Amino acid sequence: MRILHTVTYYHPHWTGLAKVVRLLAEGHAARGHEVTVLTSRHSPDLPRREVLNGVTVYRLAALARISRGMLMPSFPTAAHALIGEHDVVHVHIPMLEAWLVTEMARRKGVPSVVLNHGDLIMPAGPFNQFIQRTLRALMTRGLEAATAVTVHTEDYAQHSEFVWPFHDKLHCIFPPEEIPVANPEGVRALRERLGLGEAPVVGFAGRFVEEKGFDYLLRAVPLVAAEIPDIRFVFAGERFVAYERFYEQWAHLFEQQRDRVIPLGLLHDPQDLADFFAMCDAFTIPSRTDCFPSVQVEVMMSGTPVVTTDIPGARVAVQVTGAGLLVEPRNPRALADGIIQVLRNPAAYTKPRPEVEAILGRERSLDEYEALYRSLVEGKIARPQAMSARVPETP
């Protein structure tokens, strides 16, 4: 099949969403499909066109950045040309142009899939809320015109006011996940570089934004330290995010816990990530909202138990593997108690890598998406004939 992916950011951009798209694209290219990605040229040093691991990537110049998105004036022309050359179009949202892609595909008779990587939830403030309402209205039109809609878990979909109205064409497929096997020498070297000695280590990672809930974790740190005095927390990720100044609100807690909370920075190399995950005695995901944090699956595959908030979508990986503990969200005391519990009995919350991979590994996801694409291309799933007459919500 000829498969076109449209996404705002693609490799080498480092987010869970970008990684999912890359694994799908490269995985299906390796199986003999012709795969193309249409995305933004988010950095000027990136080529406009290149082939990465069998995937043809077209990057479009951006006129401006709008919050988390990119305004690409040439997108309509490029999308129009590429859609007609492919058998199926896979749109990844949040994405401003989702409605345009699915409507173009419908008019050309090309089936389209929209994968919702997570409902768009912006921080407080008039501008952010305007962006949220506008994009949701546009993306709703995109879902209406799409042939099929996918989401990582049914649990998340059932709790999403954005996606669940389209449950009649909804398919729930775990995202593809993979991580190298940790290198023991790399793990030891990292512990030495960070000066951890024999101290127990709790890891956390991601962009320091409101939805990730790291402010609750920082408030939980002294509660854990009261029970385990030599505890250390290591953060791999970006503290300063261009579109959201959340870290600045909580920098004082970082300073207060300077001896216990160690910023490692953003890790780009998969082997470095694997070594970091394996170095940790426990790993925590204290999110307020999270569709399906890929990092927790990578951590589980690395042999480290996770402590995750019991919220729709994020809790599923723990539920289906047993490789972790769920705790009450937005509660520093519950988070601290969960971390202590896992550190004191890690074997009860750890599963062998093959067991995790059998449920949440890359190949299963590639199989299920491949089957969905083929059903669409062969016409086994009906295609929408016209846009709904419903007018999008006015921002």
C-alpha cells in the first residue's frame, strides 16, 4: 500500500507523538509499503525532502509558531498533491490542518484515518483557551470527514467528550513501542556521572508542562525522603518549554529539593534512554491528563516498575501488564506512598520484558494498523459521503 502520514512534528523532534508516527511509518516501510510523511520544517537546518529508514519525508516551511502548532502556508497545495498519490491517509492530531486533509481525502475518494494522540488541553488564560476552542472545532470537522478514527485505548476514548461522539467508527489500537536492552556498563557509568552512589533512584521524564503533573511530584519528594532519606529523583526532559511557562511557577520547589532532584536534560539517543530507565529503581508518571504515556511502556520493558496516576488512558498499561502501581491523581501524599511501596517491594510490580512486549510491543500495533489500512483500501469500511451539516462550535 501507499501510506501518507500528516503530522505537525516528525523525527528528529522528540515527543511521544512524533515517536509513535516514526515507528508506524518505518515499521510499515520495512514491510514493503511505500510510506510518506508530510510535516513541518520545524528547524531551519532540516532538509526539505529526505528519505529516513525507507520513509520519504517532506518538510514544509512554517510562517509562524502558534502555541504548540506551526502555520504552514504551503500545506494545502502539498497535501492536495500527495493525497491523490496514496491509497490511505493517516492524520495525527492535535493538528491544525486535520480537517483540511480528511476533507481533501474524502473528495478524492481516498480513505483517511485520524489518530487522536490525546485531547487538546491548554493551560488557563484567554489566548490559550481561544486556541483550544478553535482547534477543537476544526479537528471535530476532521473527525467527521475521516473514514476511521483511532485512539490508543478504549478507556481514554470513553472518557473523551471530543472522541467518543465518533465511537461508531472508532478503533482502539495500542501505539507501537520499542526500546533497546539496557547496557549494564552504561547504567553504571550514568550512576557514577550523577554521583548517585548506592542511593535508590526514582526517575521521571517529559516536558515540564501542566498536564504532566510534575508539581505534585515535587511536593511528594520530601514526603518520600522522610521515609527514605537517601532517595534521589532524576529528571530527563525539558524544563523550559516555549509555549508554556509552567516550570517557572515551580522552580522554587526544584531549588528547595536541589540535593534530591537532579536534572539530567533531554536524552536523544535510545540507548541512553534505556540505560536511564534501567538505572532507576522506580519511575513515576504523575500526570493530570495523559492519553497513553509511551515512556511508561519503555520503562516497563527496561525492567523498572512504574507508579502512575489512576487516570483514563494512562492507567491502561499498568492494568494490562501488572508492571506498576496506580495511585490517586493530584495527590502528593498518595504519590509518595505509592513510590515508597514500590521501592520496598519492586519485584511485586515488575514483569519480564517478553511479557510486556507481547501486549504492548511494536509488532502487534503494526499488524493491527496494517489490517485497518487494508480494510479501508479494500472498501470493507464505509467511507463518509459528505460532511455533517453541524456547524463547528464558535470559538
